[in-house]
Amino acid sequence: MPVVDVVLVVDDGGIIAAGPADDRPLTPFGRAVLSLRDYLQTGEGSWFKVGEVAEPATSLSRRIRHRGAISIEQAWRNRETGKTVYRHVIAVGDQIVHETYRAFSRRGQ
């Protein structure tokens, strides 16, 4: 799937970074997200997927704008640091229309 060019990085306190995907984050979590994004694009790095849940997108605005959209939450863990990052995407077919990284799961896991 193609990756979008604007990324939101969210931790327990809310959005900590938003902007072009090539901005270099200054926080440890932001650096973890950058490392994961690099891994997703190149396959090089120490990340592995520990879980994934897919379901129809529930946001009314997304359902109206993107009929048939799927919400996918993936849990990724770094082998070296043990850090877990949650990647949430909204996809229509093979196109990602929304991408967010979080330090926590929205599913309460």
C-alpha cells in the first residue's frame, strides 16, 4: 500500500507532531515512529508485527467520503528496545487515505 505524506504522531498527551513525513521528530516516541516508517518502506530494521485488527471504518465522515473504507490497527514492536507503536490506517482498496501512529491502542489492548 502507498504511504501518505502527512503523518500524525500521538502519545498519551495528545498529538505531539503533525506534518510532512520527512520532518525529523525530537521526542523518543517520534524517533520510534520514524524508525518504524523507515522499516515499513524499506524492510530494514528491527520491527515486527505483534497484532492487527481490521474492521469497517466507523467514522461517519470517513464513511461518507470514503465508501467501503477499512480501519486497520497494527501493533509493531521493536526487537532492540521493546517499544510498541500502534499504526492506524484507513484504507480504501489498496490506497491509504489516513495514517496515524500512537503510543497506545484505541482498542484498549
